[in-house]
Amino acid sequence: MKRAALAVSTLSLLSLTACGGSADSDTATGEPRPTATRAKQATPAERLAKLMITKADVPGLDVKATSRDKGDDKYVFAKSPDDVTVDKPACAQPAYATNQLPVGEPQGDLTHYVPQGNEFTYITLTTYAPGKAEAAFAGLAKGVESCGDGFTAKANGQVTYDSLTAEEPVAKAGDESLAFRATMPFQGITHTLHAQAVRKGDVMAVYVSVDGMAMVQDRPGDAKLPATVVKAQNAKLG
């Protein structure tokens, strides 16, 4: 039980916003009068909920909310990036990305996951003010480039990354794409996760895959990103 609890805690490191209108003049008073009002502008949360894939987008698979999105913080590595400390500041953005936290300066974020047997694919969607998405993507790219020899991140627990290595995206899309893999030691066994980021306009999607049972079963984990899931979410971004 102790081993399972520790593994779940470690795996949680990987897991784990106006109305307007026009007016005509009232002929009797000369005062403007309201005409058709514009539709209420979607909030960042509403926009991301609409962009997130559902079961209908990935037939045969399920799409679920994470513990953090459901308000259950027991196994959450961090509630926000502010809770995370990294021994190498340049590596903060990859640490956020691989722990289902938003990179950069977001307006809103949403994370769901797709389970497939022992493997889980996490999808974090983030929306930004104009120009901020490009900066967030650049910060993540710089972190991947700068942190090849690894780093350590701490919050509700600690995770050590032995290495970060850029790799070819499963499916390129949007305005920018990047992908990388990270290796992490756990009780003498190396575990590998794969991640990809896609920016489309002011929205970014970050995908992370992890073998959820590898640590419990004392075996190496190396879950690949499923192209079906990545392509389906990329399509929702437009």
C-alpha cells in the first residue's frame, strides 16, 4: 500500500470572461435607443470547455476531468505554477507543462485526460491575451532546449528529471508545434513520458502521456502519445 501511495503521488506530478450593442436615435426625444444587443462574449473557461475534445471526438475512448479540475487536490502536484519551485529557473516551463499546469501568463486553463488501459494522455488547454501565447510557447521551447541534462521540481512532492530531449511531434498542427520526452528515475527504474505542445492563435494545447501502472509494477514506463487523440484535439483548435 505504501508503494502504491507513493507511486500515485509521484504520478500526480505528471497528471496529474460583456455585452454591447448599437443604438438608433429616438425621434421623439433625440436620445439613443438600444437595438439588438451583441451576444455575450464567452469567458476563457467557456471557450476552453467548447474546445476540449469529448467522447464523441474519439470514438471508443473516454475523456475525463482531472482531480484538480474536480477540486480534489489530494494527489495534485501543485494547484498553480506559483506552488512549484525548480532548481533551474529556465526549466520551469517544462516542469509546468509535464504536470498539467499552464505555461506562460494564461487567462484560463483546463485539463482533461484520456485513459487507455495503463496509459493516460493528459490534455491541457490554455488561452491567453493577444501576444501572450507566442511568448508562452517560446518559453517552453527555450526550456526544452536549455534543460537537456535534467532538473528537479518541488511542490506537493518532488520529481527529478534526468533528461529532456526534443523529438518529432506526433502530429504537427496550428501555428507552432514542438515535442519532447523526459526521463525520470524511480527506485532505480527509468520512466519516460512524452509531451507535445501546439499553439493555434491565442490558445495552446499541451499533451502528456504516462504509463500509470509502471511505477507500481516496478517496470520501466514509456507511454507514447496516441495520434488519434492528438489529431482529434488539434482539429478542435481549428
